[in-house]
Amino acid sequence: MVYFDVATTYSTNLSTPIAAKLVTKNMSAGNGPGTADIENGTQGISVVHVSIPNQAIQVQPVIQANPTVIHSAGNYQTIQVVRVATVDDDLSSDDSDAKKRREILARRPSYRKILNDLSSPVNKMEDDSNSSQSQDGQECGTTIVQYAQGPDGQFYIPVGGTNVQAYQIPGSLAQGVVMTGVTGSPISSPQHMSEEGSRKRELRLLKNREAARECRRKKKEYVKCLENRVAVLENQNKTLIEELKALKELYCQKDA
DNA sequence: CGGTGGGGACGTCAGAACCG
DNA sequence: CGGTTCTGACGTCCCCACCG
């Protein structure tokens, strides 16, 4: 089971969970519509757990309790799906696992820390599998973001994109840390010492080259996430202004 | 068509940050 | 605390649009 976490932006400050149904968009045949469970959030955010591939989807809110609360009901909202973690199906219902995923979502937006966490080997492996999926002709979306809720506000968390390149150290470089002679014993002559030094340097440069590439990629994602956040907040602001306007009108009508 | 400037990607270095 | 990783800064290259 692969978990994806996304967030809706149209939900409001409900104290009860909001139901929703997934409406897939540009899904390839055979993927099916997917399902969604929405976990109640605070400050207008509900986290949606879906089980469809890593691509843009649409979520349609379904009002259960108080239809007047969500004025955007029925509107479709395109969101992007984030792969959070891959776990065994046996573990998928495990509370501790869900808690772990929530912790990831709730982490503060420390750029370095977030990126550091999300650069774990597991994520890299999954990114590799993503890139292999995209070779089938499916665009997996541009920016992959995670919209999470912190104790004092909302923020996006960038996660690995689809263009992660496999990192391979050439054999001669990878084993260059301790050089041995034909007999297998360590070599310590000045010539071999300099050779070892140059090999070490080559390896360091190679690693740093890859690190710089990855760093730029993550930075770009982070900037995109921030831009997305601006867009979402502007949208929310607009919605709230409209809501206020509607309430004012309602109030005036009652008064008259 | 050649010169030029902007923008993006890259490699390298240095130093900060992280980790065992 | 030493080794490793991350990232800002800098220089370079390439591509593209614009202009004379």
C-alpha cells in the first residue's frame, strides 16, 4: 500500500470531519477512481488520504452535517497527491504508522530539516520508481507538495520530485578509499598515496556534484511550494471575503 | 546575421550543519 | 570531534529572445 497525503483547501473550521469523494482527472485506464478518507484538521484544513497514483486528482466535497458552512460545496478542486510513505498492507491500518505519517505532515517548515528528512533512502527509492512510471507516458505533475498543518499555521512541505536521477559511483572510485596492491596489502608509497589522494578527490567531487544537483532540485521544489502556498492563501482570502460579504448581506436583510 | 543580455543549469569551493 | 552532507556563492557554458 502506498500512502498519499493531500489537503483540501475549501474546507472550513468544522469540528466534524468532512466527507469527500474523489474525482480523478486524466487517469490512465485501469487506475480506477480511487478512494478518499478525509481526516479532520483544524483551521480549515482537512487531510485526505487517497490510494491512487502520484498525479493530479480532483476532490469533490460532500456536505454531511451543515450544508451552509461550506459554500464552495460542489466545486471541484484540483489537488496534487503526495506520496508520503510506502508500508506493508499489514501495517497500513496500524495506528503508530498513521501517527508517524501525521508527524511528518506536522513538522515545522525548516527548509533544511524537511529536505533532509525527505531525502531518506526510502524516498529516493520511491522517487526512482516514480520516474520509471513516468516513462509510460504519464505526466506525474510538476510540483509535488504536501500541505500540512502546524500548531500555529499552515505550510507546505516539499517532497521528492519525479526527476531524481540514480546516483552511481563508478566502481573504481567507490572502492578508492583504501587502495590495495596486487597482494591485497595496503599501499603506502608516495606515488600511490598521491593516486589515492586524487581518487579521493574525484570521489568527493562526484558526490558533491550530485549533492549540488539534488540541492538545486529541492530548492526549486521548495520555491514552487511557497508559490503554491501564496496561491492557496490568496484563494482562501478571496473566499473569506466573499463569505463575509454574503453574511453581511444576510444580516442586513434580517435587520430590514 | 552577429552582438548582447537574461535565465537556467552546472561544477567547484568553502563553510555551516549534521551525525555517529 | 572528525567525517559526511548540505548549501550559498562564484564562475562558466548554453540557449533564447531581442535589437541594430
